[in-house]
Amino acid sequence: MSRRGQRFPKPATGRQSTPRKGERVALPGGLPDHEPEKQVAVVWTPKQTAAWLQVAPRQLIALGVPSIKLSRKVRRYVQADVLAWLEQQRRRGRP
């Protein structure tokens, strides 16, 4: 019998389908990606932070928005810190 007529399963490519919104995804260790009790910090780039605040990215440092300096050129902004800073600015009455 020739092998042409036989069907062989396709080899796995390692790609998985994209999870749907709200679907929990298991990490390689077998643990879910997050637990409901724990909050995961959302980290923004300067461009994302500036877009959200509707200012130029260069103004973030001048305004004193709290950031994490990862290297000489790389800064990141934690969403919770930015929101707390914004609330503090609102209470001060600073324009």
C-alpha cells in the first residue's frame, strides 16, 4: 500500500488561538495568568501616558508625573501612580 493515500496529522506549529476577551489563559507553569484577588500593575510608555493625559510626551517630566526610570533613555509610568498624581493635582487646584 502506498503512503499517498494515508492521512497523517499535521505537525504542531506551536501557535495557539488568541484567547477571547475575558477568557482566562493558562501559563506554561499550569497556573492561570492572574488570580482575582491580586491586582496586576498596568505600565504605560511615555507616548501612551501623554496620549491619555492629552499632553506632549516631553511635558510629562516637566509636569512631575511620577515615573520609573529603567535606563538612561527608558521611562515607564504605572497607571495607579499616574491616577494618584492626577488626583493630587486636582486637590491642589493646579491647572
